[in-house]
Amino acid sequence: MKKIFIFGAYGFLGSYLCKFLKKKGYKVFKQGRGIKSQIVLRPSNTKKIEKTLLSINPQIIINLIAETDVKKCETNLKNAKFVNAGIVKNIVSVIKKINKKQRNLFLIHISTDSVYGNMGPHNENNIKLINNYAKTKFLGELEARKTKSAILRTNFIGKNSDKKHKPLSDWIINSLKKRKKIKVFNDVLFSPLHLSSLSKAIEIVLRKKITGTYNVGARGYVSKASFAHKLCKHLELDENLLEKTNYSQSKFIVKRPLDMRMKTKKFEKIYKMVLPRISDQIRLTAREYKK
């Protein structure tokens, strides 16, 4: 049975991915900081990381730890650098040390489509970093490249069971159910995968272990405004509560990428996986709210 060690296993993606991999027959070890975590481990402690990994002896390390709050990344760059890059550096340093002992640890590092600040669709080389979140996540990628790794740039959607962290779809649907009007951005484009589709892609990566940096997103794209309207139609919610606006014309302090559409041919060719269409990913997300 293949052993998988997951850093940041208790977040939005981690919670779903752990259940998915367990159903596939993998033995999953979950790192977290909370006292109820399976493995309580601070990623600043490299000696403890090494001791833990040597004891468990996993074949695959998956890093999901990230500071994804864009505003926090702008106001506290030091913390953003540590979480998005420093932790990766620590994990990689331990992996390299262990691999010198003739072990073959492979790292899967989850990155973001926010590294694309130009007009898309983007291939993997079309980098433009326009805020601290993107800059620190890219620094994390550079650290991950120092060992055998697959870096997956992605954006994911789905329903979150954790009340503390609300993804985009939760915010849209909960607002409309309360008859609350919300603004949705017509000029922000992305190619998100549903959690189930991303988990399938990650499972293929951990089996094949082909190094590189890959866009892992849906075929096609949608604006965030269109995403909201399509969800409404699937769930028969009132679309009149959605007010279309442009992020570029809004008075937000943090600059964000507007076009995060990704070309996925590299991943599909090398990993021999056909990624799903955006319409199917929206349908999967809507279905979760009907249960």
C-alpha cells in the first residue's frame, strides 16, 4: 500500500483529497497544527519533519499549505513569504536529505493560477506576478523545483463543509438564499476544476511521478459573473440578485489578475489525462448544493 504524507491536510482541498485517496486504497498521513490533527507538526521544525518522515516512510509528499488571503499577503509580506515559500523550502530541504539515503521521495506542490497577470489563455511560461500572493507562491514553486516534484497550478471549486472557510460558490449561494444582492465580476476569467476532478488529477500524478510545472484546470473558461449566473440556473435561484460589475473599475486596494485562463495541453499530453470541460465542473458544484 502506497503511503502519502499530506502537509495542510485539514483545509478545503486537503479534507476532500484525503477522503478521496483513502477510498482509492492509499494510506494517508495528515499533518496539521490543531490538537485534533492526526500528526501535529509545525512546518518550521525541520528536525521534527525529518524524524516524522523517516518514521512513516511515505513515497509521496503533497504540500497544500498556503496563505491564500490576498489582503493578508499584502499587509504581512513576511508571513506570506514564510507560509508560501519558506515552508516549501523546509520541506524540500528534508526531502533532499532523506533522498541522499537512497530513498525516493516525490513532492507534489499545489500552486495557483494567480501567477498569470497577462492576457490569457496562458501556457506555463507566461508568468506575470502582480501582487504579493502571486510573488510568494512563485517563490514556493522555485523551492519545489529543487527536488523531484510536480508543481500543479490550479484553481478549484466546490462546496466546503467547514463553516470557517467559505469558497466562492458558498458565498454566492448562501447570499442568494438570504435574498442578499451581491456584486459579481464580469472581467475576471478563470478555468477552475471541481475538487473531485482535481483529486483525480493529483492521484494520476502521484502514480506516474513525472516532474515539471503544469497547468491543471478545466477545458474552457468562465467569468466569475457567468459562474454565479450558471450556478443560479442550476439551483433555480434568483439571478436578479446578481449585479454584474468589473473588478478593474472597483476601488479595491489589492491588484488581482483578471485573466487566469490556462492552457492545459502540457499536462494532458504528459500525463495522458483528458481534463473535463468547465460546464461539467459547474454542474458538479451545483449538484453538491442539491443534496
